[in-house]
Amino acid sequence: MRPPIPRKFDSALTLSPKSYTPIKGSDRPHHLSKPKKDRPVVYLADGITLTQASGLPSLSGQIGFAGDRPQDKRPRPSPVESEEQDDYQEPSLGGLAFMSSLAGPRSPENSSSRYRRRRDNQTQRWLLNVIPKLILPYMKLVNDTQSLRLDVEPISAPFRCSCGGESKRTLSVTIVQFHIIESITIQVCRCHPASRQLLSRGVFPCAPLAPTLAVDIRVLEFVSRLFLNIAPNTTAWCKTVEGFLESQGYRLSMKDSLRKRFGEALRWFNMLQDYTNQHINNVLYHTRQLGTEYNDGCHASTPLNTHSTSATSPADDVSDVEDTPRVQAHPNTPSTPNTQSRKRRASVEEEEEEECENPFPDPPPRTRPSDYLRSRCPLCFGGKFPRPSESKGPDIIVCMDACFKQKRNAGDKDLPREHPETVFVSETSTRHMEEYIETVHPSQSSARSKPVKRPRKDATTSAQEPEDGFDGPMQVPRSVLATCQESFYAADEHRQKASTQFFSETALMALLCRHDRVLWIVSMNSAGEKQYYTLVLLEMLFQNIPSTFVVGLLYDIGCQLHQSCIKWGFLDRYLLRLMFAISVFHAFGHQWACQIIYHPRKCIGFGLSDGEGCKRLWKSLQILIPYLRVCGHYQRLYTLDRQILHAERESLRHFGHWLLRRTRHCHEKRLEAEQILEECGQEIALLRREWDNQVVSQTKPLPRQSKHKGRDAVQKAMRLRKARDILKGQVHKLEDVISDDLSEDYAIAEAELRLPEVRERFEKAAAQVKAAENGLGVDERAKLKQLANNPFISTRMNTRALKIRLRERLRSRKFELDRLERSFRHQVNNQKIDQHTENSVKQRDPSIQKLARDYNKLCKVMSNLKAQRKAPRGAVCPEEIDMSGLFALDVDDDIWQDIGLDDTLDNPHASVAPPLWLSDDNVRSSIKAMLELDRCIEEEDRLAWERSSLQFWFAEEWDVVSMAYNATDAGELRYQLQLCKDELLSLLVGWHKTLQSVVPGTGDLLPEWGPTEDEIMNARITEVTAHTIERSSDSYFSNNQGDADDDSDSVIASDDEVIEIDSALIDTLEAVDLADAFRQNHFI
């Protein structure tokens, strides 16, 4: 034993060098200051501290002095390793070995405190020792109590010890139930740990080895379900329980001692539930391998490089690329403009770098989506692939968006914890994608200096602007994309939306299908919306779908993402299978030229998908914002996983209603479009031709201002004159050959054949020369060389460029406001979109007004130059635009007058009648109705295919569950599989009524649903029947439970009563079926 410390401690007490006796240390320093000597191990009153000599060996069982402290810095065996492992046999399915994957996330190697180290050891003990051994006992408990409906039978005989009584001890455990607090005493040893004994009694412990408190499983189940519908608040719940039980006369030994222990019990009970579900999913996974020809989307004969043996997210399989050799881009990918731009960039910068390697491997050779995706959304991924050849558009439609309200305060991460069915992309995948993007396209330094203010552009200086054009296969000019980028915060990666100083995690970005089902989520820690987050989500999607799938992406800045992929080669191996579009609500914030190409109502194949599923997701999760702001990193992800899985289980029940509602909506929209087309009386071929002309006209690059624009125009006119003179000489030469009597017959014949073609070319060249001269404001007699550096000509050409841009902007504004001017019936969603459209248009009005003011300034400059006699002879100055009537767009407005400016150089159709898509309101309405009709037809085809996919998915799931149920004799496993069958039957009963009005696709023959008529009828009766325990008032208030059972009313009805009840239910169900059939016929 250590010698006792004297009451009057003397610091000069002589001690041996190896003595364990504590000595007095320095006075207690500030808690944030760094101690000068050895860190104190004991703090006494009045600032006195005790320390101990360093370098002392640890004593067996010693705690505190020279014990397992962080400052020892010596490796010690983990408590988990020292724990004796019990024999644990994995369950088997029909003699087939089954392996359960329960490896939890690794804890940090270097703990910062003794408390953190103890919590880490306890977490590892829960994950590796306790939870795996509680799965089968928990399944047995659920089976014996019929899903906790029955009371747990008391244990009559004590446990038989098989370890010889080693480490046997007695524990006193407090049991917390709904209405009572009890205290029990149990004998624990190595073969019968406390966790198993308490679980067999229907309670769950708060600690893995020596718990002092256990909670009734029914209470934990109730709280778990409660926290799925409200924001989790363990403190409020525990205070309520303590106050309620205290009012009944029950009290715990310490105040506020329930919160931490109850929170630990709830945490690990939820983990036990999750891993039990994973255990069942593993059984179904192996059964699916045996019963079908697919292995995670691949044929069973095809080996997989990486695949998950469970229904969990394969994010770790793809993200764990450190163990996978990095491969280059797919060698069969054809050359696209992105690779050319990359080579061109290297040559300009004089860099000789090898092409950046993609850190993600090539996707496995799947023939259908992975099991993970099939479990996420049966409508999108549960059907039979490939889709029918007559189907248009992408195979799947997804949407993407970020939410910067879902933040987490800055702080250290909590202990690792991961949901087995997580939807979050791992940090490893995100980090590798970030490094890859940074290598391909380096970003600016975050610590860059403040940008220097550029001088404001003045229209009179003819500022140099880059020439407009297209990037590769893009159909939108660069100038339009640049304007869209300035309009959206999401397009600016350097804009700070959240402070990284106060928040460790700044946002969430989600990838959803068109049915608002979450596919993947990535947690963001950057101040802005970086592109590598979107790219890693798309990479995860392409890794889990077949190589023939075409994906339609709805993103609020889809045009910017498309440009980046083209310019920098992102997703180059998938780019030919990726269709970009803009979500409906954000489309009206883009330029009109961008809307023509990327609006989902104008894109082929997107149907009536709106791409706003992410907004609805963030709306449903907003109740968790305060809780997620203060919780730990892993707890945050785990809470979101549970919340999302719960919401999707609920949405799975409403798939039938979703299909019926969208079918009716599509039918109404189609009738409206057909009625408009019938009233207008325009031919579809004419409308499609006019729409193509409108797209070409409104997406062409517009002229820009340039300092040398006048000189370039003069040189162009000189070249045209020279080409015209050459053609004129050829015409005269051919005419001379024909009129010459001495010419040979073959020469005359050849000249007669060539003359019409050469004359036609000459006339075109003469017209181009005339247009170029009109554009310069000169005639045929003018000497163009003298006008090359004329300031009036340069100002005139820049004035023309400004007017063309102004006119196109006003036209685009007119087309955007056309929706508001022609809408009479306003629903709630339409009102929101109209309001958003009007606000977006008004935000762009100042830029249009600035163009008009710059145009008027240039007109004044031209007038001054003419007054100074610097203009060519006969030049006419244009008139200024009246700003008060700028947006009226009347027929006689100044914007349409070309006095002093001839527009024929850039618009060869200026001298002819305007196109029908611009001048005829009837044609414009018909084009809009035609596009709406096309989208409705696409939506109907997709809905029919999704209706068939739902039946294919259900039939396979029923066959797999039934096969697993028939192949096992374990009662616990059979009960869990029976619960799966009951859940499927409940889904089928809920879908049956609504799917009658949705016509399935006409492709392959649909399989049978699977359940028999009797099973479906019993499920329908169960859905409409109340389930209660009937007792008489005497038996209910009786104190003797045995007497209550004897005196209770008969719970089991007689045969006549059963027949009478069943007959009434069947009559009611038949009446409901008749009503559904009538509605179906009326709807069709």
C-alpha cells in the first residue's frame, strides 16, 4: 500500500527516486495555461496540487497515479482485446454460411483526454463485442413477445455458468419503465454478461460491462419513433420522465442522473436495431444471389471488382480508392472538345504534364442498377432493363441542390458512429474528387489579396470585349453563360455562404430521383458551393448504373456545370450519357437563350419533371436545424440517416397515390394543349420548323464592342469587293465565250453550264458588298482604305452592336413575360412561378436600361464627329432611344428604326417579313402548346413504365423473401421474414386501389404480384380492422391479473360471429372495389 499523506505535507520530504508517493506540485495554474513541470494528477483545495515522478511503471489495477493516463504515452492493450471472446456462431440459411459485416468505423488513434479514451474504448467494445452478440437474443425477444406486444416471461431458472465462476460479481441495476422504477440484482460472469441478461428481461443497459441503469425496451422503442417525428431532445424527455415518476413517489439516487445514461441506452439500442435490420438484409442478399441471376446488378457469372455484401450504400466500395489502383479515363471514350481544350491549355501555358488520372475505377459491368439503388427507388431502378426502344429521353431523371441552413457549429468530432444503410458519401471519396478537380483546374488561393477595382466601362471609349461564340458542343453562347453565372450565387464558388470559422460543416448537398427519394448526400465543409461536391455525387450514381444508362440532371446551375465538364473534361467518360437541364423554379432566373436550351419544358425527354425535390427535402428536414447545429459530426449524419430512411418508408406507401396524381395532372395538361392546338389550327410540321428557327435565332452569338471594329468592317468590305470583282470578271469571260463565233462547241456548252452558277454567286457577292457598304454608311464610290481608321466608322459599328444586343434583350424580355400576360388560371404553384419570373425579369431591367443609355451616348458621339467633319460624306446619324417607352415594344418605337444604321449585315432577313415565331401571336401560342403536348406524351410513357417497374420490383422482393422464409427453420429469423412479408402485403393493399387507374407499359409481360388471393384478402381485412384487447370493466380494474384473465370477456369470437364479421368486411371491400372500377372507367 502507498504510505498515507501527512496532514501537514512537507515538500522537502525525502523520497526515493522510484517512489510512488505523490509530492506537492506547483500552485494550481490557469486552466488554459501550459504547466511548466509535470502535469498535476490531483487537485486539492486552496490551489494545492499533487504530482508524481515521471517514468514510473504502471501497477496492475492501478487507477489515477501512474495509471492509464494520456501523459504516459506508452502503448497499452485495448480493453476490447483483453476481453475474453465468447463463441458466437453466425446464423446459417439452409446450410449456407452467412457472414455478418458489423465492422464499425475506426476511432481516432490519439485521444485528447482520458475521458475521450475511455469513451473510445467503450464504443469499440459496444461495436465489436456486445452488439454482434445481442442480435440473435434481440430477434428471439421480438419473436417471443410478438414485436413487444406481449409481456416478457419472467426467468424461472437462473443461468447456468459454464466459465467456472471466474470474474463473477453482483450488480445492482435500476430499471426505468413507463410507470415505475425498479431495482434488481443480477449475477454476471464471462459467459453470462449483463447485457444479455438484461436484454432477456426486456430492458437495455446503459453500459456494455457493468451498467447501473437499464431502460425498458418499450420505452426506448417509443422514444425512437417519437424522435423520428420531432426534433430529438433527450434532455427534455428525461426531465419529463423524472418529473412524472417523482410525482408517483419514485426518485433516482442522484439528480439529473438519467439523461446521460438514458442517452447511451437509446443510442446503442438504435444501433442494435439497425444492425439487426442489416442482418436481415444480408440474408435477403444471399438469397437473391441464389434465386436470381444477378449479383448486385451484374450477372452472377460476372465477377465484381468491388461490391457490397449488404443493402447498404456502396459508397465505401468506391471511396476506398487507396486500396484500388488508379486508372485513367475509359480508353473507349471518343475524343471530345474537353480533351482538346485540355491539350490546348497546356500548350498555351507551356506545360508538359501528363493527363490527370481519375481516382475512381471504371464502373462494374452491370446489366441493371445496383441493389442499393433498387432499394432507394423502385420506380426508377426496380424495372426491367433496358427500357423499350420507343421510349425517348433519359433512362433516369435526378435533381441536385445544396442547403446552407444545415450547418454544424465548429468543434471537435464526436466518437465515430455510422448507420449501416447510410446515404452519405464518405469523406474519402469527397477528398479524392477535390484533389482531382484541383489538379485539373486549380482554383485561386483562398488567401488572395483584395481585387483591384477595375475602371468603369464607358461606352464612348469603345472598350474591347472578347468575341462571343460557343464552347465545344454547347448550344448557348459564352456571353449568355457569363450572365447566368453572375445571376446565381451557386455559380460563384468563391462566394462565402457560410463561415468556416464558426462552422465545421457548412451545408448539405443531395442527389434525388424524380420521386423525391434520396440517392446520396454529401456533407460540405467549404464556404461556397464547390463543383467537386456535385461531381462526386454524379460519380457515385454512374458507378451504380449500367453503362448504357442515360441520366437527365436537373440542377439550378446546370448550364454552368455543363460548361465546366466541356471545358475541363470533368466526367468525360460519362458526358455522352448525361443530359443537363435547369430546375423549373430556377429556370426563370437564367437568360432567355439559356432557358430555350436548358428549360425542362423545352428539353426532349424530361416530361413534366420539375427538379425541385431537393427543396421539398430541405423543407421536411428544417425541424432538425437547431438540433443538428449543436450535435457532433457522426451523430449529425446518423440522425439524418434515420430521418431520411423513415421518410422514405412512409413515401413508399404513397407510390400508388403519386402515380395516380401525376397521371391525372398529365392528362389535364395534355387536354389543355390539344385544345389550344385545335383552336389555333396550325400544322405541327410548321410549328416545329418555326421552333427550330427560333432556337437558332435566339441562341446565336451577338456582336460585341471592339476598339478595331470599324477597321475590321472596312477590311471585310474590301475583301468582299475584291471577291465580287473576280466573279464579275468570270461572268464577262463566260459571256464572251458564248458570244464568240470562233469558240469550239464544247467550250460554248461548258460556258453555258457554268454561267448560271457563276452569275448566282456574283449576285450574292454583290448583295454582300451592298450590305457591307450600307453597314459602313458609304456608297460604291467611297474609297475604303481611307476609312480604315475613321473614328466615325468605328463608333458607328459599335453603335450597331449595342443596338442589336439591346433589341435581342428586349425580345427575350418579351418572351419571358409572355407567360404572365397569357395566364388567366392561377394555381398556387403557378402563382409562385409567375412571381419568381416577374422578379427575375425586373432584376435584369437595369442592365437593359444601361445598354440603352450607352447607345444614346454613342449616338451623341457620332453627332459630334459629324459636326467636326470626321464622318464620310452623306453619313446619317442614328436617333436616340426614348427611355420612357423602352419596354413598350410598340410597332413605331425607336428601337425598330434603323435610320443611320443598316442592320442587313448581321440580319440578312431584315428586308423581308419578320418570322412567324416573332410576329404571329397565334404561332407563338401554338409552339408553346406543342412543346407542352410533347412533354405530356413523354410523361405518360414514363409513368406507364414506372407503373410496370413497381410491379416487377414487388414480384422479385416477394419471391426473395418467400424463398428465404421457406429455406430456414430458425424461429427468430422466420418471424423477422414474416414481418417483411406483412410489410410487403401492406404496401400492396395500399397500392391496389390507386394503381387500377394507372395503365402499365406495353413492353414485357408483367409478372404476377406474388401473394395469393387469400393473403391479399387477409391483409386487406387487417388494414380495416381495429386491433384491441377486449376486457370487462371488472377485469380491467381488478388487482388480480389472473382473475382478470379468467373473468375477461371472450376475446375469441364464435364461429358464427367470425363468419358474420368476415361477410360484412367482404361486402364493404367489394363495394369499394366497385367504386374504384367506376372511377377508373370514368377517368379513362
